Amino acid sequence: MPKKTPLISALLALGLSAAIAAPAKKPAAPAKPKKTSAELIAAAPDGDWRALDPGNTLLMELPAGPVLIELAPRFAPRHVANIRALARGGFWDGLAVLRVQDNFVAQWGDPDGDDAAKARPLGKAEAKIPAEFSVPLKGLPLTRLPDVDGWAPRSGFVDGFPVAADPKTGRAWLAHCYGMVGAGRGNEVDSSTGAELYAVIGHAPRGLDLNITVVGRVIKGIELLSSLPRGGSNMGFYDKPEQRLAIKQIRLLADMPEAERPALQILRTDSATWTQLLDARRHRGGWFVHSPAHTEICSAGVPSRPVPGSAAKPQ
Amino acid sequence: MPKKTPLISALLALGLSAAIAAPAKKPAAPAKPKKTSAELIAAAPDGDWRALDPGNTLLMELPAGPVLIELAPRFAPRHVANIRALARGGFWDGLAVLRVQDNFVAQWGDPDGDDAAKARPLGKAEAKIPAEFSVPLKGLPLTRLPDVDGWAPRSGFVDGFPVAADPKTGRAWLAHCYGMVGAGRGNEVDSSTGAELYAVIGHAPRGLDLNITVVGRVIKGIELLSSLPRGGSNMGFYDKPEQRLAIKQIRLLADMPEAERPALQILRTDSATWTQLLDARRHRGGWFVHSPAHTEICSAGVPSRPVPGSAAKPQ
């Protein structure tokens, strides 16, 4: 028998001929064919893209390749300053991914951090910084999502990051979506330094929101963390040292020769193209026969592209 | 410096001393310490657990170990009947995992399904069955969740499966949460047979709901699929045959000698313990300093345990 055409990717099969209308969910009159996500991205004007900020982007070199992480100084300035200092001091070079818990997080840092005699010194980073769980909502350039988010009264995007907010408390915070990076802490809320980091590799654990400092987002290479073998029954920590994955190094792009930096651009989440992409997720076409008339901050990844005209850089 | 105590597992750090009250979000009077999830599970009476149904449970043997899948005959009777027939005929034995797309799905079936000359015959399974995207809501024993679900007006659990529903249309459907298993289809809605299956291995792609037939849920071993190397740029399909992961066999438990069947029990989602576990996720304690006063159908995995008194079965 003919093999079934494979399940079409949610990323690739958007809005081809969507004629399904918004929340009323009545059959709509045939609309003009909408652009697919790929078409929207291809048609995005240059002004809808932004460069990576070398002072706020980390390159983590794993044996299988690079992981790029954008930092969020607007949300966690003290942690980001510490992370910059740690990267400049080579803190993570030769350390390891210590923990991979399925449908939750991959976590890296100093395996000997608990042992004062063996722990690697933080160098110029500060040993004690405040928790940075949220920031004032007022003045934040939030591109709001109209869709209901069960976890927070308001949600949207800032600087490419998924953000939730509560007008009643006047606070906003980075949301624990797939690929977000946070700073592990102990029982004290101000016990994170940024030296131990984790990336979300499963369904968004939004229950962690407002409980831990989120410092950034993996913009390339998350699959190198999400496909690692899972650790043991102790919250995914590897039982044996030899199971850990060595980190070659973590550097700030600003500390690398310009020619060696990845030549990537990120779609601006305050752009018209981003708004159109979100709409294409709400109102599907092509393979889809039903549209959810809904999306959420953790449901869509922010696109990136090579810098136009750049030679492909080895990464 | 002392290593930070690792980020505490969302699975293990629930509700220790939660004193944070429900949606009003006012500081509540100190309440008596609540039980943790582990304590709730340990205290669950035997009646809150159910046995696996051998006629509706698949054992998929991968090189790294077994994956157990509970089928959902209430939601997809024709597909489940086909899947039983395919398993009995040894259809998947020696076939392969063909596709692993990061933050989306792992998919398995016949690599030669497109080639009529090479495709493996379906045996006693039917080549054409109807789409089974939803069922009548009326009469469905839905354990409702009070929490808002942005993707559907109503949500909850049936037979251990996450379910969404719309009273206006009178329909209910299995939701694409982490670990759910669906039947790949082509452009025609009735082009799935159950021969090509996928499991969700990322943030719930709820946009697929009502677009494809969902047939069950991985209840054990999802990490053997979610940690596989990701495929190429063509929607995660492996570019080379040698990248594919061979499936040793897929059998129905009913077709295995009783002594070889995994001796597992699943917590009933219509039990008091399950209600308490969901509540422990809404109102956190211990390590948590903020409670979301919210949960969702894709946020909590249904616990399993060895059958009390059973010898540990090799699995």
C-alpha cells in the first residue's frame, strides 16, 4: 500500500489556504489564500530582522556542535553580568552537562560545586546576587498576545523572549517555554549565581515561573541538549561521572574574533512579520482541517536566518 | 564555593508546606502542611490504581528497551482495532523510527511504505478506515479540570488520557500532550491506518488537535524516543537509512505470555488521589515561593507503579 504522506510539520504546513475564521468558529466565506509561515519569513523586510548582540550572546561548544544562547539583561541584569564574567573567566570550560530529566530540563555547571575544596572559583563573578524573578511591567515594550494564557493574566514577547505579566501586581517575567535558560538555585531564592544553568527541554514547566531567575533562551542548537541520554532517578542527574557530557567551552560572542561569530539574525518580535506568523498559527490551512483560533507564547519559536550575504560560518 | 542545590524537580518538590491560596492570590492564613506528590502517591488506596488492559496495551521493543503504549479504544475504535491487527501480524517488527523532529514528534513505520513494490502488507488490518478526530462529549466520563485551557472551552481526563472538549459542538477529543501517540496521515483526513505512528516529544502541539487521529499514550519509556538523535531539515526525517532506529517488535500484551507482561498499575484519573495531585501542582510548597494557582491537562503525567507484590519484571 502507498505509505501515508508523513505527518506534516506544524512548522511547515501553516496557513496555505486557510479559510477558517477566528473565534466564532463558523464556516467562513472562502478567503484569499494566506501565506505560509515559510513565505512570510522569506518575505520579511530586512528591518524585521535584528543582529545578535555580541555582548549578550553565549556560544556553548558541545562535542556535537554549538549551542547559542541569547541573554536577557532587561530581565536579569545581575545574573547576566555574572554570566558574562563567568564566560570571560572560562568558568564552564571543561565542566559538564550534569543532569538531563526527560520532559523537563538539561542542566550544566560544576560537578564539584558542592565540595569547597574542589569547586571551581567564580573568578570575577559575584558569589551573592539578588533573585531576579520579575521586573516592573510598566514601561516594558511588551508585544501583547490577545490569546488567553491560563498561567498569567497577560502574555506576549519582549526582545524575542516569551513574557507573562500580571497588571494587578505590576510585574512581568520570562516564561518557562521550551528552550528557555534559567539559573539553578537552592532553597534560598537568592542562591543562584548563574554558574549553574538549565535549559527547558520539554513541555513548558510554567509552574517554575516566578520561582527562579530566567536568564535567556537557546536560539540555536537546543536539539544537542534535548537529545542527550536521560539521567537517573535522582531528578535526572547522571549517576556516574562518565555519563556527563563535557562542555568544551562557553564564550561570549563579544570575546570572539568577529569572523568566528555565528552570522545569524533573529526575527524581531515587535515586527509585523512576527504578528503575521502568530496569526498563521491561529488560522491554519493546507493540511489542517481545523484551526484552533488560538496560540500561546510557548507555542511558536522565533525564527532566525543567516545574515544576508554572509559566507556560511563554521559553527 | 558551595555548589547550588540543584533546581528541584517539578515532580518531586510539590506542595510540601503550601500556604498559598487559590485564584484570588491573596496571602492566605497559614494552612496545615500539605502532602507532597510522592506522599500522595504512596498513600493512594489500592482502589485508586487500575491494571493495564492487555488487549489495549502495546509493548514496543527498541534496542535501548521497552516503550509501553496504552491505546484509546473509546476515542479511536477503528484505529485501535487496526493497530491490534497490525501488532498481531508482526507488522512493525524490523521496521524503524523514521523521523525525530525536535520539540515535536518521533515517528515510526514502514520506510518503504511509499513504494508499492516494497511496502509491507497490512495483513488483517484494514487499508481504509474513517478519521477519528473526535467523539461525542455526551456520556463521556470526563473528570473535568476547573482551570482555563486556552485551546478548548473544556478539558479534563478520561481513562488516563488528557481530553479537550467543546460543549457548543458537543465533541471531545484527545489532546496532543507530551507522550501522546497519533496516527500519521496524508492530505486526506481518512488516509491514516495506524501503521505509521508518532509520539509527541516536545511542547504540546495542540494545534494538531482535531486534525489527526490520536490513538493512545506512552505510559513508560517515552525517554527512549525523546532522546533519539534529531533528523534532518525535512521535518526531522532521517536523511540516510542507517540513521533510522530499528524496532525489534511491537506486541499487544494480550499476545504475550502473562509472566512476560510488565506488571504495572496506572493511577485512575477519576480517583481522589489524582484530584489531590493536580491540586498539589496548583498550590506549591517547599522550594517554591510562588504558586501558579493553575494547572493544565498537558502539565501533569499520570503516575504508574509496579503491581504490589509482583516480582520486578525484566522490561
